[in-house]
Amino acid sequence: MTTSTDFMQLGLFLLALLALSWPLGGYMAAVLEGRNHPLARILGWLERGLYRVCGVDPTREMDWKEYALAMFLFNVAGFAVLYLLLRVQGLLPLNPDGQTGMAPDLAFNTAMSFITNTNWQAYSGENAASHLTQMLGLTVHNFVSAATGIAVLTALIRGLIRRETRELGNFWTDLVRSTLYILLPLAFVLSLALCWQGVPQTFRGTVNATLAEPVVYEIAPGADALKTDPALKPTPAIATQQAIMRGPMASQEAIKELGTNGGGFFNANSAHPFENPTPLSNFLEMLAILLIPAALCHTFGRMVGDARQGWMLLGAMTALFLGFLALCWWAESQGSPQIAAIIGTPAGNMEGKELRFGVMNSALFATITTATSCGAVNTMHDSLTPLGGLVPMVLMQLGEVVFGGVGSGLYGMVVFAVITVFVAGLMVGRTPEYLGKKIEAFETKMCSLVIMVPLFGVLLGTGWAVLTGMGRGAVANPGAHGFSEILYAFSSMANNNGSAFAGLSANNALYNLLGGIVMCTSRFWTAIPVLALAGSLAGKKAVPTGAGTLPTHTPLFCGLLVAVVLVVGALTFIPALALGPIVEHLQMLGR
Amino acid sequence: MLRDILHTLRPACLMLVVLSLLTGLAYPALVTGLAQVLFPRQADGSLIGKGGHVAGSSLIGQPFASSAYFWGRPSATSPQPYNAAASGGSNLGPTNPAQLKSVAERAAALRKANADGPVPAELVTASASGLDPHISPTAALYQAGRVARERGLPEEVVRGLITRRAEGRQLGFLGEERVNVLLLNRDLDSLAATGQNGGNRP
């Protein structure tokens, strides 16, 4: 039931976000422009040392192709190392719980997932990843995939502000500065705050606790055993111990949220009491997810020399966000009429939710984690009400531009802004301009690519999976909800989100391989066209603002941008959504 | 093109190595060192118990089936409930007949053991982690009569324990009001152990 306290929590959350994103945005602009700032004085020696070790000249400027090549090769190297690490983790140290190497298809999917900032997890952390993998494999990519996003965004901003040049900056300096001065300090502070709230941080492994009351349960016979003897009965068993798994969690949890990564230490992710122990840790985690994507809007405004441009983008994102949040929150507070009839009282939907968060903080987290491309969850999305589950799905399908991933969300939104000035230009019959740069055929083509590639990933991936027995066999819920599970999976992977309708048994060759390919194309076939766009914009002259220029900082433009984002998404996905959550909602009401 | 690739590959690999050492080893090691000094109890998992004996973690729920204990949220972990080595929810959708069936069964069992009338929603729905340590004060009070009866305690004593264990919203406005089931049940047991009010262990 919605109370005034719920509104107060939401209000204070938005206020905290607003208050923190403005100074952070300014600071990030200073970092990315290479200006002097306090941390550079403290850590400057480390930055220069890193360049020296790697043989990088930080003053050398790159054109868009060199920039894209450096970005791509860095990620290819990351993929190769992570894949190997996942395969052989059983032979390596820091493995107190004796995890074994991953199967090739699962390792492929997982490595692809983490280098692309998706963090789709076809494995469950408890029994598939060693401490070394969590740190040296997964935590590293939580940092550098987010830093890659910031770097690509920075190159795009330089393309907008520079004139008649090929130079877009240096990928290595953008990568190192984002990691060293933005992500690491924030993650350091947040990880200690989370540990204070109860998130473990230790190199010790599992500890066995004696249960207060032994639990009697049944072990179901395996599917293979049942095939040979269908009359097999479940074996009764008794457990007197609880295996409490521990590890270096707080350090990973912090960057998992800050980098909009979302790959949890545990299967239950941020719903697990160790990953998210208290309402305060939940508040901090939600804030951490939105903080950098929101602050980058201000960074954009500062760097293009017009803070209003940043406010406009932030306004469009916030408007979309609040609209979808209202729908999700309302649907979850209503709950299911069937369950209300059984328990004899109206109640919000508590299936798959943690009591300490309740309905409001679960709906808020679900909206935040899919508005951004984070994908961490504090509630099981598969058990959301049909409309409550539609919201995360749509937010991903819009292309992860409502805040979106660190860096990638804003470059996606800037692409939508370019498309919006193009559409507006068509309406009045004028060559469109954005921030003083003419938008011509090449730019429009690159922007279309950025928007279209994830759309194809979602629809073709879903189509392929529902046509194959392996794809259909993985669903856990019958009927329309089963289709939603598949649609959700490809919406998530093709937009580099990583959350799931987790009933889907996604650890099979089809989802691992097809999903890995979809994650890869969606990440790089958008990042590389964005760099091409940046290169082309940088080469142009600036057009002086005239009476016919469409100003791009006004509420009118903001409304137009929101409309374009919604129309592109709606035209593409309403048919698919009608087969999944919409029909399920009608079934729930009509039963 | 090939020359460009070879030329870029070297800094790409070196950069990966140094950033991996920095973010994958130095950062977690530094945080671990500080956390172990600043928050040793939390950093090791908020364990409870005396000496070398670990009785659980105050953050991780445990299964309780006996009528003389408060019951927590249904847990969908496998194979046993509250399996902390395999967290997760039921992932059942709201229109799934299996979901409606288990909710109906749980509601019937609760009504039989406690009282007819409305049943608290969190006692018939599985938590997200399967390890949820909390129920609402309402859900605890709903069970107070049963627990008091089973333990031969006056109901006010049991209600007093609940009030003492109830946690308000954090900082006054965050999250939900809640009671930690494991800690509450340990209170019941220590009450029985000290022999106050003639309470008995199950």
C-alpha cells in the first residue's frame, strides 16, 4: 500500500541525485578535458607511470579510426584474457570454494557479457566463479567497460565542439583518466559504505553455520534417473548446517552499481542480504547506479559550453524515467487480484521481493536498473506483475537511453537528439543542425545504425529462440509469460542491460552463443558508428546560429526528443509486447 | 591496416594488464584491508555465535518449521529452503497456476496454525533471495498467539520480544518496518534456557 513515506523516500532520492550529479558533472568535465584538479595532483604520478609502462604518448591525438581501433583492440584483448581465466579458474589460486572451469559456451557468453558492460549472467555466482575470477576477471571489466563508455562519449563530445579537424583525443588517456579519477575513487568510498552496512569483504571462503532448527527436505531424482525408472521417489534428507558464502563482495558491489554493470556476486544479485543488507545500502546502490549517467549530462553541458544542453538531456531522461516508474510502482502496489482473494486482503505484489525493501523500493530499483543499463536486481523481475514487468522490458527496448549505461546511455541519447533535429528539419524543410554542426546524410546513416542494431538484436534473437525447441524448452512459466521470458532475455542482451526474467534456463548453447553474438554487435556496432559520427562532425565547420536554427535546449525540444524516443520504441515493439505482458495482464484481470 | 593493428595491439595488451592489476588486485586488496580494520564484524559476514561455534549470520535467514518458532518467508532455494549456497527466488509469474496453488496451500496452513482471517502477504510469497531474514511486525504478531501457546508462555511476553526486536524504517524513512526472525527465535530459546516464565524449548 502506498504511503506518504514512500513519496518522501522517492523525493529525497531524486533530490540527492540532483544535488550530487551537478558537482560530479563539473568534476568529470575537468577530468576529461585534462584540466588540473585535486586528484590529479595526488594520483598524477600513477597516471604518468601507466602511460610510461604502456608506451603511450598522452599528448598524441587520434582520428576516429585510430580511436575506434584502440577501443576495439583493448576490448578484444580483454575478452581473450577473461575467456581464458573463466576456462582455467579451477587451476588458479584464490579459489577457497573449489570452483571449476566454465564450459566453452558459458565462458564465451560470460566473457562477452562482461566486456560489453552487459553482465548477463547465465551462471550463478555461488557455484561458478572463484574469488580470483570475481576480482581479476569480473571486477576489472566492471571498471574498464564503464571507462570505455565514457571514452566513446568524450570522443563524441569532442566531435561536436571541435572544428575542421580529424583529432578526437586519445583513447588511452580517456580510459585511464575515467578509471583513475572517476570510477576508482567513487567505488572506493561506496565499497566502504556498503561494508559498513554489512556487505562482506574478505578473502575467506564459506563458513558452515549450525542451523537453529534442522530442516527436513526432499531431493528430487535427476531427469536422467527418472528416464530409466519413472517410479523413482524423492529421497528425504535433513540439513543441520547452512553454508554461508563470503568473499570480496563490497569492492565488487560498488563498481557493479557505479559502472552500470549489474553482475552480482550471488545468483540473487542485489536481493541477496549480503549484497544489499539494509534499506540504506539499497538507497546508496540505487543512487550509485544513476549517479554517473545523470552527471554525464552536466559534463556534456559544460564541455559543449552551454549547461542548458545538459539540462535538456537530463530533463528528457528524467521525464521518461518518472513516467515509467509511476506505471511500475502502481502495478506492483495493486498486486494480483487472485492472490488478494486467497489471503483475504488487498496487498502489493510480494512474490520475489525482499521485505526490507517492500514494494516501493523494489519497483524503484527495477525501474532504475533497466532505465540505466545496469541490470542489477533487488527483486525477481520474472515474478513482477505483467505491467510491472513490462516497464523494465520497454525501458531496455528504448535502446538504454533513459540514463542508460555509463557513457553509452548519453551517446545513445545524443544520437536520438540528432535524429530529432533531423525529423524537425524535415518538417520545416531546412538542413538540420545540432550544436552548430550540420547534420547530413552520413550522420543520419550512422545514427540510424546506432538505433537499429539493438532493435534487430531483440526481435531477431527472440524470433530465433521461439522457433527452436532449445529456445522454447528453457522457459519456466507457461503461456504468455513464457514468451515474455524470451523477449526479456533478448531485450536485455541486445541493449547491454543484463537483468533477466530469471526463470529462463539460459545456460544452454543457443542462448549462450546467440546471446553472446547479440551482446557483441549491440555494443560495438553502436560504439563504432558513434565514433564515425564524431569523426565526421569534427571535420565540419561550425554554422552560426540564425533565425531558422532550432534551439536544442528548450522544453519544446525536450518534448520532441521524448516523443521521438517513444515513437521509435513503440513502433518496433508494441506487437511483441502485445503477445507477452499485455495479453498476460488481460488474462490476470479476466480470470 | 595490419600495421595499425599490430602497432595498437601492444598498448592495448599492456593497458589491460596494468589496469587489471590496479582495479582487480590493488583495489579489492586495499578495500579488504581497510574493511577488516574498520568494520571487522560486517566484513566477515555479520556472523553470530560464541567462540568457534557459528550459529548463522544476522543477515541471512534460516528455515523454521516447528510451531514453537516464528516462521519466516517461504524460500524457493533448492534443494532445501534457505540454502545460502544457492540463492534465488521462485521466478513464478503472477498468472502461473503453480504460483496460485502454492499461495493457497500456504494460506490454508497459516490459517490452520494461527487464526482465520486475512494472512500477511509476505508469509505466502517466496522472497527474492530465498534468504530474506525479515518479516513485518504484523506478520510476527499474527503468529504470537501460536508461539506463546506452544511454549507455554504468556502472550504478552512473546509480544514484548517482538516489540524489542522490531526495527523501524532506517533513519526514520528508508525501507520497511521489520523483525529479524532468526534473532527473534534465538530470543525465545534464550528465554527458555534461563527458565524465565517457565517457557520450554521445542
